[in-house]
Amino acid sequence: MPDLLEQLAGGDRRTLGRSAEVAAQVLAQPAWIDRLFDGLAEDDTVIRGRAADALEKVAAARPDLIQPYKDELLTQVVAIDDWVVRAHLCQILPRLGGLTPAERRRALATVHGYLADRSSIVRALALECLVHLSRTAGFSRERKTVDALVLRLTTAGGTPALRARARKMQRFIQRAAADRGRGRQPAS
């Protein structure tokens, strides 16, 4: 069987290739997750993007598998200047458990910077990531700032995709507030 990264190679960067298959292999053999992180550092943009996609799929199914890589995600991966990696990172970061307040604030600041990314996809996913990262005890100031940003972006600023994502996040925020009022945990 070809190496995981070899399975991600080739073709057009705009396609996912075999990233779902690779993610399934990593879920079956969790020790292989190191190779996905290796893929994020590849010079080949196809491999790098598909490794990020596979990693996001793994994180969605088993967030515990990315937990040991928290420091790497928050220091090295956030610095990768690749819109595909940033887009997937915005989907991965809210799944990280056990963030210290300082780590959460650093993640919020980094992702806030992604709102200026050239990619409208990154900007939309960054907004959603900010909403989810700000929804934790002890972050009421950050939550209010993000909520105000979401409200502002529902009507002005940015692309139609960003405004649509802001409207979606506004509905999420409203449901979360209603759930808190009823004493329930909000659904993600």
C-alpha cells in the first residue's frame, strides 16, 4: 500500500482526491496521524491541502486524536500561509479540548486575523470558528465582541458568502442564548 501522503498526491488542488480514504485509514490506525501532520509541511500544495482535509475529517470523528498536537496546531500550523490549510484549521480548532485561557485567546487572535485572508472561504470559516471559540466560560468579553462582529457582518462588509455565514452564525447565537435561558447546552 502506498504511503498516506503518496495517496494524497496528484491531480488538481481543487479536488479532495483520496483524503476521505486516508482519513478512514488514520481512524483505523491512529498512530498514522503523524503522517497527516507531516503532510501539512509538504511543499506540494496538493498534498498539503488534502492532508489538511483528511486531518479535519479525523478531528470531526475523533477529536481526541488531535489533542496531543494542540501545541503544534496553535504554534506551527496556524502560521502556514496556505488558504486550504487555514480553512481546515478553522474547522479543527473548535474541536480542541482543554485549551487554557491563554491558548484560547491566542487562537481567537490568530483566527481573527484570518478575517483579512484573501480567500472568502477562509474568512467565512474564520467567522464561524470565532463564534465557537468564544463560547466558553470566562470569555464573555470575547463572546460579546464576536457577537457584535457577526451582527455587523450580517448586513455589511465582505462577500455574499461571508454575509451568509454571518447570518447562519447569528441564528446559532440566538439558539444558544435561548438554550442558555432554558438551562440547556447549545447544539453546535
